[in-house]
Amino acid sequence: MSRVAEIVDAMRAGQSSPGAMAREVAARLALAETRALNAVLAWSSDALDREAARIDGQGHGALTGVPVAIKDNIVTTEQPTTCGSKILEGYVSPFNATAVVRLRGAGAMIAAKTNLDEFAMGSSTEHSAFGRVHHPLDPARVPGGSSGGSAAVVAAHLVPAALGSETGGSVRQPASFCGVVGVKPTYGRVSRYGLVAFGSSLDCISVFGETTDDAARVLSVISGHDPLDATTVDRPPTELPDGPASLDGMTIGLPQEYFPDDLDPGVRAATDRAVSVLRELGAKVKPVSLPHSRYAVPTYYVIAPAEAASNLARYDGARYGQRVVGEGGGLRDLYRATRGAGFGPEVRRRILIGTYVLSAGYYDAYYTKAQQVRVRIAQDFGQVFGQGVDYLFTPTTPTPAFAAGERTEDPVSMYLADIFTAAISLAGLPAMSLPIGRIDGLPIGGQLIAPAFDETGMLAVGMALEQAIDPTAEALS
Amino acid sequence: MRITREEVLHIAKLAELQIPDAELERVTDELCRICDYVDQLNEVPIPSQADPFAPGPGRVGLREDIVRPTRLAHAPSAFAPEFVDGFFLVPKLDGMEEE
């Protein structure tokens, strides 16, 4: 039984209480501070006690008493929301995100706000104004990003589930690095209301769980149409799978572009073994091609910065957040000084790139071109799924967790950490990462990709693979 | 392609970002490297009439246009740098028209 299910059952049976859970989580979070993971930006015993008292007054719900951590770019009224940026240091939102409202309505306890790459821009959680997050198994390595704090708190067993956000792989990639499950839903499945905007045509609130079932239970609560987000799709929430899927007669495609010759040998060994397990479970496995996926990262690094440059224009020191009065003392001096001092190097870099590709003379060469390639990337997936392939399977990342500092000086090498996840985000499809083995003790993730809105089927396949594979086994032994 | 320092300064102005002189060369070099990397998109043949890709619902459903009070957990005075008598205070617009 998953940890989330255990907690809910214990609450229902009267074997535990929200107050007891609040004390247990507080003890774990306090202990974690001594390990210096730096995964948490805000938590307090008082806030947990208030959450417990609130839940005590509710009837039993789908997540009663379950502590859930929230990435710090999802707004909450009880804790600050900083986005890992100096420009929002101390900011407390006047409203809760829809996902948070739904979690609370289902009886979940908001346990903590988690560290992230500033404004979710990064793949290592080293780009936080509040310091880097350490990998739970090896403090010299990164946990992945940008939702590295949420991945780390689940991997360290501080909470059984956490919310993150995806723009190009920011939940699947850290899930892979940290050895937990990360689920990105179809674009439009979960409301973005209260998710601080980065790349609006890509952003998805997504879920981490210790197991697939943990993540599925949280996703089923937060998904569904929201009148406050016009890009949500008018469909009912994601249904929980009945259990692990039977893979008999199912076709799993292996896109050859995701198994390049220079793939890390350990990652290749782990994915090969997972493919063997899929076959043993009855699936027909066949090679397929997604030829435009090789252009996903450059496409992403035009579209996402362009959208970011527009979205981050709102941080100007006028209405909220930090204010720095510039030398001239005028309004424009205030804008430039506030933004120059408040944003870190990676955010500044992306705003500049985004502004450049949207500027007169370069718009068609970069932005229009990237939008056209995005169509091709999405069409590839449509063609494969239209030819009898039920799901796709790939490695989630080309390497295990890399060393801190290894890629911070070279933005392009950092961007390539998302090489197996960005195409799925550009196509708006659901996907998940689940642990499939280890290399020298470091987790490796396998990625399942589904047609739009087939999260339930994908999760059921994930459960089947999870049940049949030892995620702690060394891939090269 | 080569982006010049002058172009970077122009982009920074458009983006309302102050870039310290000491960082200008590094920022210029990084932008050049990123644009060089992105230039590989030119390898992809594109039909002249390609429709843009839009994820999400085929039709955006807008909610009814009804004025409702917005319940805020904290008043603007709690999060605004300067908020007086219902107004967000900012410096004067002096000099803005010239730019």
C-alpha cells in the first residue's frame, strides 16, 4: 500500500490524527534541517498545527491528514511565495492557487514550501537566490531542477507527495535524479491559477510521489476544469487506476532518437532492463521514430524565454515584491534597478534571450521558426500514437545526477539536461518518470509518455513496471 | 551569429534590465553561444503555410463576465512597497517621455 493510502486509511480508522501527523512531519522537517538539504524555504510547527486544526473540522476526504509540500512558485496565503528569487523575498500571496485550494479541500496538510531554481528556470536547483538544494543521497550532487526541493523532500521521506511545476521537464528530471515518481499531466489538465507564470503555453503543475499511487492520488484531487484558468480543459479529474495494468497485447514504442550512441552506459543498461521487464509483462515493444525531437531543446529555448520575458515584465517594484530606487529616481530607473538587482543571472539571461527573439528583425527568424518546429515535434507524437502505439518508453535523463557546479558556467550544457523531456512539454502530452535502477548508488529514471489525457492508463502501466522492477538494483552489476 | 555589445545594451533597455558594465562581456558571450545553438532550427524544412501549435483546449471557454468581489487574505498594503489611500505609489514619470 502506498504511503498516502496508508495515512488516509489510518485517519479513517482513527489510528492516527491530523495533530499527530503534524507533529510527526514537524519532527522530520526539523531533523532534515540538520542534514542541510536546503530543500525547504518555509515551514513552521505553528503552521502545521493550524493545518491540523483545520482538517480536524472537516469530514474525511481523499487526502485527509496527508502532508504535501508545495514548490515555492505556487502561491499560498499561509507561507511566503518567493519563487526562489530576491525580487519576491518575503512576499505573501493574498490568495491560494486552485491546486492548493483543492488539496486543502480534500483534507491534505500544506507542510512546507520547497526550494527551486529561480522562477523555475534551471535543471539543477543551483539557481536559487536562497542557495542550492543538495541531493539527498550525495550532497555533492544536484537533485535536478527546477523542482529540486520538492523532489528532495519526497526522496528524503519528509512527505509522501509534493507539488512541483513543469515547463520543460522540471518534475520528471529531478524525479529521475532523486529516485522518486514524477508525473506531468496533459497541458490544461490542472489549473495554472496561482502558479507563478514562466512559459504560459508550457507550464503544468505536476506531482511527485514516493510511488506511482502516491502521485496518482494527489493528481486526481488537483486535476479538472477551473473557471479561473481558461486554458484548463473541460474534463473530469483524472481517475485513479484500478491497479497495475495488464500489458498483454499492449504496444510500447521506443523512440530511437532517445537512445543515442553516447547515452550514459548505466542509463542504457537500466532502460534496457526495464524494456525487458515490459516484454516479460506481455507488452509488444517496437522501435519508433520521433525525428523532430532532436530539435526540442533549441525550440524550447526560444519559446520558453520569449514567454518568460513577457510574463516577468510584471516584476517592476511597483505593486509587490522588492523595490530598488535607481540613481535617477524616476520610474524607469526604479524598473531597471529593481529588476537588475532582484533577478539572478539565469533569469536575466532568459529575459534577454526572450526579448531578443521577440524583437523587430529577429521575431520571424527565431520565434516564428520555433513555433513552426514545435508543430513538427507535436505531429511526430500524433503519428506514432496513431499507428497503434499505446505508450512510449525512454530514459528520463541522459545521465544520473551530476556534480554541483559542473554545468553552471555553460548554460547550453545545463539546458541539455532536459533533452529527453522537453519535446513532451512542447507537445503538451502527459508523461511520468519512475525509478528503474541505480548507477553507483544514484537513481535512474525511466519515462513513460502517453497520448493526451490518458494519464490513468499511463499511471496503470507505471504501477505494473514499478511492481516488477527493483529500483535499487545496480544497472551495471 | 555575433550579437554585439550595443545590441545587448539595446535589448536590456527594452527588457528594463540594468546590466553592470563588468558583466556585459560575459552576458554578450553567453547570448551569442545560446543563439548559435538555437540556429540549428534552420535545418528544419517548414511548409510556407504552417499553422501555429496551441496546446490545451481547442476553444478557450471564458467564464461569465460578472463582477464579483475578490476576497484577499492580505490587503495590498501588506505586500506593496508603498500603498496609500488605495493607491500604489511609484516615482514620478520624469524623463520617461524623452526615451
